[in-house]
Amino acid sequence: MSGGRPQASSAGGAAATTLRASGPDVVAIGGGHGLSQTLRAATRYARRVTAIVSVADDGGSSGRLRAELGIPAPGDIRRCLGALLREPVSPLGAALEHRFDSGALAGHAFGNLLIAALAASTGGFAEGVAEAGRLLGALGSVLPATVAPVDLKASGAFGEVDGQVQIMATSGVLQLSLVPSDAAAPAAAVSALREADQIVIGPGSLYTSVLAACCVPALRDAIATSAGQRIYVANLREQHPETAGYDVATHLAALGRHGIAFDLVLADPGALPIGTLPAGTRLVLAELGTERFTAHDPALLACELEALFGRRDACEPEQALRA
């Protein structure tokens, strides 16, 4: 692996296209904090990194901007841009997570407003996100999973529940669907999946982050037909109530019900119970979590993801311990 991060470009310059002289082209798909950790890991070993991010959030600042401006939810996009920032982080990058606490902007994150403004000035949401990445000097590309706002619908023994916020508060989901069901994905996202050397699915909230992105028809099909290595990174613990009582096998069953293809599963043996996996499932066990399994450790995750691609340049002795 070539040493160090690339030098930062000036404000307004293009996002970095190559992180390492060699290494895989990695596409990470999902949403929320889990995807952010995957991106931090990928920048340690990948040649190129692309994030494909769920934009179905209907709560908080993202939900308000969706309702008022008719744009896809920017919150998870903001988090992913933050995960791809060079160090030291610029003042603009540090301001992404600033949340206003009074006045008409109370509750809004600055990064969400920046993305919304750039979407308006560039003529499109995906274009606005790309411009935000260029302004911030992001170490990769961030793409929305859909080009227009999309809603989630979940069904189970309880009947039907609409919207990400309500689904997160529901147990017993069996099927997730998108509204509209034929929601279009950006062409760049489809191309990235088809051309990827490694596709990393998750970790993250199963229904409201991971499947919310993977169930976009064109993305699901691109994952299924990609020649790249497809890895599902298992969550470290249950998410109450959305996946209360789930083990790794239950997560895999949900992926299967939704037609999400994967080649192998990467899981931490000390975290979420594994359960009885389908015959033929390739399971790789490794330490991945921080102490008390509050999050995936980017250094540990990078080491294992790169090893699965046949290299271990990202594994350094000081990174091989739980944080």
C-alpha cells in the first residue's frame, strides 16, 4: 500500500479519485453511522471508494427538508461525506455536523442545508452532493441511492407501517418495499456497482438503512450481476425494536427475502450471535468491534476487508486491538 493520505486539494477542487496506487475499487452501500464506519475503513486500503447512500429518512432535519423542498433526505449523505474527509478536517468540514439550536433553523444540521442549497444551485440532488464532495475535498464519491425522494413501507404480522421513523419503532418486519416501487437510481451508482472489485453491504439498520438502499431495483440487480466480491458486514448487536431478537442468520434471511446477493459474511464472534446459517454460507469471523461493541472499528474492519481481497497492507500491529 502506498503511504499516507493524498494531499488535500484547494476548496472547490475535485474529490480524490485515487487513494492508493493499487488496491480494489470499493463500493459501500447502506446508510447511517454503519456506512460511515465502512467508508473510514475503505479509505485505508482501497484505490477508489464510492458510497451509495439511502435517502429515505423522513424524520428530523432531513425529513423537514424533504417535506419543504421536495429533495431526497440529505442526513446520511452528510454523514458519509464527513467520513471521507481528509485530516486535519477543514473548518467547512468541521461545520457539517453543526446543528442550530434556536430560531427558524433550530434542529437543522448545517451539512443538510449545504447539500440542499447546492442541489438547488446545480439543478439536481446528485449534482449538489457531488459539488459538496468537491468543496470538501472528499476522499471518494458519495451518491444517493435514488434520484428522487422515496418512502419506505414495511409489512408483517402487524399489517403495514409507512415511513422510516415508524419502521424503526416496529418489531416483526418481514418485507420492506419502496414507494414508488420503481424508484430510479443514479446511473453512476449502477455503473459503480457493476465495475466494483469489492462491494460492502452494511453494517447498519437492517430495514431502514441497508435494505432501504439495496432494494432500489436497479441497485439490487447491479449487485446481483456484479463480478466484484460481495461482502455483508454483520451488525454487532440487535437494534431495538427494529431487529430485536435477530441473530446474524436472521439478518441473512431478510437479505434473501429481498433478493440481495452476497458471497460471504464478515462477523465478530464476540458480538451478535451467529445462529444457524443457510447451507453453503461462507462465514468469516474476526474482531471488528470497539469495546462494548458500540461500533465497528475502522482499522479492524479495514484489515479484514482488505484480507478478504487477498492483501493485508492495512493491518498494522497497533490497529489489531479493540479501541
